[in-house]
Amino acid sequence: MSGDEATLTPVSLSPAKIAAYADASYVVLRSYPGSPAHALSIAKGWRLLRIDGVKPNDISVENARRGARFPLLLADATLQHAFELQSGAWPFGLVLAAWPGARFKRHMSIGDFDHEHIFKLWAE
């Protein structure tokens, strides 16, 4: 990389705050070996919590990939440690998916649901 090398900086956030952010996050499904994301030690299960201070959505994630908006707030898979990526290039090599959230998880844990209702919750 150039002189604008990307680095993750630990951020002081309580696990409760991280968990609250994680409910509206994107989860890392894969970090390709040899990629910039992998070089930053971003791994499967990590969460993208915020982009420029705002919860991520499909449009903001795509815009960040194209124009690398910062800072990016991430959490490790344990949701115990948060990190900020302040500058540099977008950490390419990530496969991300929107986290369905606590509401979806509650319905799944009940076990008494119809599939159409669950798909509607997922879409929200």
C-alpha cells in the first residue's frame, strides 16, 4: 500500500453498546486470504457497525466501497472489541450481508412462524 496505509485502531466501546450497534450491522461472511481485509485481520463473523457514524445499509456500503467513506466502525466476532478504520482504501476482500436483527432472531427462536411472515421480517 501507499503512505495512506489502512490500520485498525481499537475504540473504547462497552460490549452493551457494541451489541446495540450490532443489531443493525453487516456481518462478514468471508474475508479472502491475501486481501486487504485479511491483512487487517478482519475475519468471518466480524461486524460493520457504522460508516461515517451512521448505521450501514446496502446503499451506504456500496458507496463506501466505491468512495471509501470513513471512519468505518467494526467489531470482532465476539462483539467485545470495537475498531475504527479511519483512512486508506476500503478493505477489499470482504463478503458482507445485512444482519437480520433481533426482531428476526426472536421470531426464529420461537419456532412458531409461517415462512411468509419470516421472509417479510427479513426484508424489513
